[in-house]
Amino acid sequence: MPTVVIVLAVLALVVVVFVASGIKIVRPYQRALVERLGKYKQTVDPGLRLIIPGIDRITPVDMREQVIDVPPQEVITSDNVVTSVDAVVFYEATDPKRLVYNVGNFILAITKLAQTNLRNVVGDLQLDEALTSRDKINSSLRTILDDATDNWGVRVVRVEIQRVDPPPDVMSAMHEVMKAERTRRAVVTEAQGAREAAITRAEGEKAASILEAEGRKQRNILDAQGEAEATRAVAEAEKFRQLTVAEGEAEAIRSVFFAIHEGGATPDVLALKYFEALRHVAAGQATKIFLPADAGGLLGTLAGALELAKDGLPGDSAGGLRGTPTGASGPVPR
């Protein structure tokens, strides 16, 4: 009896192990190839999968993006410079069946393919182009590798050049060239700065001179206008003074004229006034006295007036002097 129980237990354990080995789980980022008796059957999606142990075999394939580091390669550029170049390749599986069945060792195959094409692409460039054209190299390599790996069920996402290392002597020469170029740029920049400063200074001096000249011009104009206004004011004041004096003198002459005519002054009185005026003229500081041309007639009138004074003739009823007696010598004053 115990022997039968042991046998049954062993059989049950074998059945459990057999059933458990037929249960497979495919992860979300995987696809699985199912083979039956060594022949491809189907490609299954993620989830729980049951197979017949010993008859079926399941092979999972990672569908995530993968990266391969391409070892550094010695590459001779078109200008015969030996440089070391390394890169990385990013890829992802697109067809699990072709990835498993069409290539035996995909990692080794894509690495050798990347190395070979890296030599070809960089070898067609000069060193300066290889150092400055990494985007061009990346694009060319990605296109070549993607075309070559399409039969393997893989898509090359991108290729990145990590380093391009020229020999030490070339690096030293490049540093010297770069130093000389930076020195030249510094000298050019300094010269341009000095030139711009000189131009700015000259423009400032020019603007200052123009402003100063305009200031002098405006000041001269204002001075001339001020002098003109002052001269005009003085002239108007002098004109007003002369007009006022002339009007006063005219008014005085008119007053004297009307007084003489209204008072009925005779030529004798006018002669006496004439000599009074001469007396005032002679009393001045002048050393020369100019008499009118008809002074003889005036002297004759004066003589007649003196003769009347000697005779002592009385005046008329109005108190005025009589005229010159008939037969008196001397011209009548005008």
C-alpha cells in the first residue's frame, strides 16, 4: 500500500512539473516565437501562453530600443591623417522572426558592419571636415546601416560619433593654429574698436564744432538784432526829441510872430531887437561873428532911430513912436 502511494505521488509531481513547464509568460516589451518540433509555428504577443513541453519551444525577443558601442577604429582621412573614431548605434527590432532566423549573431554582425562603414565614410573626408561634420557622418552611417539591417528585421534609429581623436602632433599643430587665429581675431577686434572709437570721437568733435559755430552764429545774430533794436530805439527817441524841439520852436516862432503882428511893431523896433540879439551873440565864447550881407540897411535904420531919440518927439495919443521924418536919410529896413 505505501508503495502505491509513493508511486502516485511521484506521478502527480511529474504531471505538475510537466504542466508547469508548459506555462509561459511573455512580457509587455517582448514578442515570442513558438516552434513545434523544430518548425516555426507562430509569433505570439505579450501575455500568458501555454505550450506542449518537449514538443513546443518558445523564444522571446526584446522589442525595446537597444544600443551597441562600436569600438574605436583607426581611420585614415583623405588628407592622410590617422585618427581614432568611435561611435554608438541605436536600433530596435521590427520583425522578431527575421531577427532570429536571418542572422546568427546580430550584435557581432552590426558591430562589424558599423566599423567597416565608419572607415569608409570618415576616410572620404579631410580631418577638418571629420572634426566639424559629425552630423553628416551620423546621417550617412545611419542610412547605410538601416538599409543593410532591413533584412534582419531591425531598424537603426540613429548613429552618434562619440570621439574623433587626431594624433598628438596634429592636435598640437591644431592648437597652434587655433591660438594664432584667436590672436588674429583679438588684434582685428582691437583695431576695429580703436577705429570705431576714433570715428566716434571725430563725430563728437564735429558735432561739437557745428554746435559751437551755430551758437556763435546765433549769438552774433542776437547781438546784431539787439544793436539794431537799440539803434532804432535811440533814433526814435532822437526823432521824438527833435520833433518836440521843432514843434516847440515852431510854436515859439508862431507866438512871437503873432505877438509882433498883433502889437504892430515897426521896423525900428525890429532893428533894436536885432541889435539886442547881436549883443547876446557877441557876449558868447565865439571868436568870430558873422553879420548878414544887408547890414548897411540895418545900420541906416539904426541911425534913423537914434535921430528920433535926439529930437525927443512925443508919441501919438496911443503912446507909440512916430515914423521917420520926411527927408531923413537911410534906407528903410526890410
